[in-house]
Amino acid sequence: MAMKLEKVVPFGRSLDEYMKMFNLTKSDVNKHILGVGDGPASFNAEATKIGVNVTSIDPIYQFSGNEIRKRFNEVVDNIIDQVKASPDDWIWSYHKSPEDLKSNRIAAINEFISDYERGKLEQRYLTGELPQLNFKDKEFDLALCSHFLFLYSDHHDYQFHFDSIQEMLRVSQQVRIFPLLTLMLQRSPYLDRITQEFRKLGYTVSIVKVGYELQKGGNEMLLIS
Ligand SMILES: C[S@@+](CC[C@H](N)C(=O)[O-])C[C@H]1O[C@@H](n2cnc3c(N)ncnc32)[C@H](O)[C@@H]1O
């Protein structure tokens, strides 16, 4: 699996952000969870500490912790500058300011890096990528995908989204995806068709409002079971 790290924005979110983005409840955290495209999120590290059974897959796990941190350091200031240059695009309720966002992203990657080697040995961080996952049918109760599908609609086409979601549903009872917006803050052009197609296939599909919003208007997740 060839991947160029310089194409990746390794920004990661915390357990608390995952709880809010995906409306995770106490009963959800007793489930066997797959995090798809978890990157340098501290979700797995923090969740493991409190006894949650989480496996994360991401193509960047072929790289070392030092390489991932180096890439983060290369891009972080530029991204925060872009955020500062578009003040109307963001909601500062969870993160209080661009500087607060930066320090929360630094805290997340620090927590991730401190857990990464151990997590790899424990097979909690596995190299893999959509649209194909190396897991058995229904190995997980819940598959989460944060800030990859729909967000990168300009980089991945409808078929990639359809195949990826179908694959997540093959390995998991339920799938949740957040956000539903693209990087340009538009609702993904694939969302309506994805909703219709999976309903036709017999799945229950809903768009659920959540208590987390950073991209303006980005406070909904897709839930398919
Ligand atoms: C913006 S980061 C989001 C990280 C994490 N999910 C979060 O929200 O904190 C997007 C992640 O998607 C990963 N990614 C890129 N291509 C992928 C693919 N084909 N399948 C799964 N993940 C992929 C990247 O390596 C990166 O870590």
C-alpha cells in the first residue's frame, strides 16, 4: 500500500470529541468498536485506558510515530492560519479559538504518540485503508469514520464512498460517519444518493444531529444499521 505522507493532514481528535461527534452512549462504549481512518486521534489511546475495546485502521500506521509527528509539525501552523483567515466558517463553542484548537490537536497527537508503539503491539493500530478492510464479516459492533468520508468528497468519488460504506457494513453491525460536509463546508454531493441506495438495500439510514460543531453547519452524522 503506497502512501505519501506529504499528502496527509494528520489532525486528530480526542475521545471527548468522538463521544460528541458520534453521540456515543455508555452502552456504545461497551461495544467492539472499529475506528476507520483514526490517524493521530487520541480516541483509541484514551478509550483503551477506560477499558473500551477499540481497533483503529489507517494507512498512516505504516509510518513511525516520529514521521507522523514530523508531518503534523509541518502542516499545523499553515492550517491554523487558514482557519484564522476564514473566521466566519467556524463555530467556537467546543474549541474556544484557533489557538485553543491548535493546542487541543497537539494534546491529541501527544496522547496518540505515547500510546502508538504499545497499541501497535496490541494490534490496536493496524495499517489498512478503505475501500477494503482486512476483517471478518461482522467482527465489530460499531464502525466510526471521522473526518474522512464525505469530507474529502472532492478527492474520492461516489463509487469510493459507496464501496467504503458497504465494506464498513460488512465488518460491522452499525456505521456512523461525521461530518457530512466537504472541506468547502457544503453538504457532500453524495449524501442523498448514499442514503437512498442503502435504504433500497434494506438498511436503516438516518441523519442525526449531534452536539459538536466546528465547521459551521457540521453538526450531523450519518447512522446506518
Ligand atoms: C483528517 S484525518 C482524521 C483523523 C481522525 N479520524 C480524527 O477525526 O481525528 C483523516 C485520516 O484519514 C486517513 N485516510 C486517508 N485515506 C484513507 C483510506 N483510504 N481509508 C481510511 N483512512 C484513510 C488519513 O491517513 C488520515 O489519518
